[in-house]
Amino acid sequence: MPGPTSFFDDNGNAEAGLVAKGKPGDNSAPLTITEISGLLKRTVEDRFGHVRLRGELSGVKRAASGHLYCCLKDEGATIDGVMWRTGAQRLGFVPEDGIEIVATGKLTTYPGRSKYQVVIDSMEIAGEGALLALLEKTRKRLEAEGLFAGDRKRALPFMPRVIGVVTSPTGAVIRDILHRLADRCPTHVLVWPVLVQGNGAAAQVAAAIEGFNGMAAGGRVPRPDLLIVARGGGSIEDLWAFNEEPVVRAIAGSAIPVISAVGHETDTTLADFAADMRAPTPTAAAEIAVPVLRELAATLDEYALRQRRCALRPVALGRERLQARVARLPRPEALAAAAQQRLDDLGDRLRRGLADQATHARHRLQDDAARLSLSLLRERVRSAGRDLNAVRLRPALLTRELESGRQRLAALDRVRRQLDPDAPLERGFARVSAPGLPLVKSSTVAVGQERLTLKFSDGLVEVIPTAAAPAEAPPAPPRRKPARSPGDAATQQPKLL
């Protein structure tokens, strides 16, 4: 049988066959899948080595290796994206689904799945509107966790001995705070220097708050009684570090009360919502933190003056109180006037009441006399006669009642005969009694000192007891006879039964 062969048509095209064979004069070998994937990868990377893409994040996830995987999409298309760990660590915000961003990177292919993707080098939020949308989304999520609840906010200490300030050590903010504290009430201040803007600022601020809380009470470095997180004004991008979740959670979890003084009066960050108190400016935070020392001294002087006045005027104050109480006492005639008026009122009401009762009784008597007419009485007599004629007395009703009464009477007579104390006398018994008292025990009888009456069925007998007979011992149980041997059977008496 001939083997499979390939045939060519008139145009030189190879016809389908079982074994692949090259066209005469064609020296091109077929490409492998890896080779064509590599060619595509190089072509895409050479053509799109640097691109800037704007789209909405979707399916954001971080791998255990630290790489960030996501999708960028718009109304008509979707492209996969990957950001390696080094780039993901430099991000100034937390990527979440739904955020519109501008990504910079290059296009490449992933031969393992025959897909193209963008390798992202940097990622920025697409405009201030997208940044505000991310801020509102983060605020709602943290608010739902209860980080901004009013019941968890604590009262600030009235006069803290040590104040911890988290801010930049080179800015004007720390100088304003120190100057205002020195003017109002000189206080020991600890400054924890941090970045307040840019990459790594949020991590440093959160670490500073946690560091202050980690100080031991009574240690070499005193633990602050109050914290101030401060920064000067700026745009929303400049203040973004105080909107990040690590800073908000550090403030909410602080055991030390926190005052947030970020930006100017019109600037608002998530740190303001989490703090125990929000100050419009860093200078205002210093004013809120401590009272005015001069005002406290004036208040103490006023309290001392009031104390001296109170000590010098006890008698005068007592006299004034006594006079005031005497002036409030009512006059005796005023006390009796109310009772007299009430007595007059009751007497008048009594007279009117008696007259009204007599009038009502007269009217009722007249009404009753009107109802007692001769025709009405005759009608009632006739009605009673008709009712009496309508009643028929049947003998069965009377005999049934008589029989029921007879049976009850017979039952009571039987009970009487059973309870009669003289009934046992007919059977040979006698009843012993002392004067006015029946006797049932011999121990109650006094020998030779009283008469006893014995009543029999046919009469009475009087006796005088001489001595008490000893109580009879209970009969002894019968002895059991020893068992007889079979040999004695002949000597035994034959039984009749």
C-alpha cells in the first residue's frame, strides 16, 4: 500500500496531507511557540517602551512577595498591570479599587498566558478630584470602624506637666508652639522630629505617636501627658500624609490624648477626625493645651479674698439669714384667717346641703305617693293571682323531697347508733368514769381516794379502788419443737387431718 504523499494544485499551493512537507523552493522553518512569544515581547517593548496611562484601578491585590497586581480600565477596554515591590513601596497612597490614576511604565507581554500587560514604574492619582474621592472613601471606611466616634474621645488634662510635639524640627510650627507655651504657661516640651510631607512622612508620624505611647511612666525621659501633632498649611497633596490610614489609626489608638493641628483653619484631614481635639492652627493648639498662668494666679487671689471675707462675716451673714427667715414667717391672724374662711365655707355648704336633702326627700315622697294608687295595687294583685294559678303543684315533687329527706335522716341515725357510747354495754362491756370524767387508763386512778362508777347495760355500780393490778406481761412466743428424726416416725401420733 503506497504511503501518504502531498499534492500541489495548479497555483503551487500545497494541498492538505497527513505529513507536513515544505513547498519546493521554500527554505523557511516553522517557528516554535516560545520563539514567536519572544518576538512579540521584543516588538511590544521596543514600540511601547514608555507609556503614560490613565484609568480606574480594579482588582487590586498585593502578593506575599510585595508585588502589586491590578487592572486599569476605562469605558471601552481593560489592561492588566503589575508593579514590582520596589516601586510599590514608594507609593504615596494606598491603591484601592475605583481610584482613577495616571500610571507610567512600559508595555510588555506575558508568554505564560499569551497576554500583554503594563509594568508600572510610578502611579499617581489623576487630579485633585480623584484625590478627594479617595479621601472621602477612606473617611467613610474608617468612620464605619468607629475610629471617629465621639464616645471614644477623651478629655484633655487641665495642666499637663509634659507635652509631646510631633512635627518637623526645622519649620516655623515648632517655634510658634514653643513661643505660645512660654507666654501662657511654661511647660516641659518633648519634640519628636518627623517628615511632614512626601514619601515616608506618614510612617514617621505614626511611629512618633506610638513611640510617645511606648514610654514608661517615671522613666529617665518623662512620658508626655498630652500630644500635639502639628504641621503648617499647604495643598491637599502637601497634607496627604495626615490622611493616610497608619497615622489615623495611630492617633485613634493612642493612650495619650492627642490634639491635631494640621494646616490652617480651613484645612481638614482625617487626623482631625481621629484626634481627641482639633485645633485650627498650631498656635491655637498651644493655647488649648495649657491655661494662662497669670489668669490662674488671679483666680487664686480672688478665691483667697473670698475666703477672708467669708471668715470675717459669719455673724453678719447669720443675722441676715435670721432676719430674712423672720420676714418670711406669716402673721398669726393670717394663719387663723384661712381656717376661719374654711369654717365659714363648710357651714354655708352644710346649710345648703340640708335644704337640698329635704327638698329631694320631699320630691321622692311625692313620687312614691303617686305610684301607690289603688288601680296600680289592684293590677299587681291580679297579676300575682294569675301567676299563682299558673303554678301547678304535682305530688311527685313533694314525695321526691320527702324521700330524699327520709334517706338522709336514716343515714344520720345509723351514724348515731354507731357512735353511741352505750352500745358496747349490750355486749358485756362496762364504762368506767370518775365524777364528771370518763377514765381510759389505770394510771389516772387515785387508790382509795375517789369513787368510780361502773355503768353496765342494766344499771350503775359504785366502787372504791384498793390497789392497781400489775400489768399483764405479753404472752411468750411458743417454743419451736426440735425436729424429729425419721426413725421416730413410728412413735408419732397419726394426724387426723
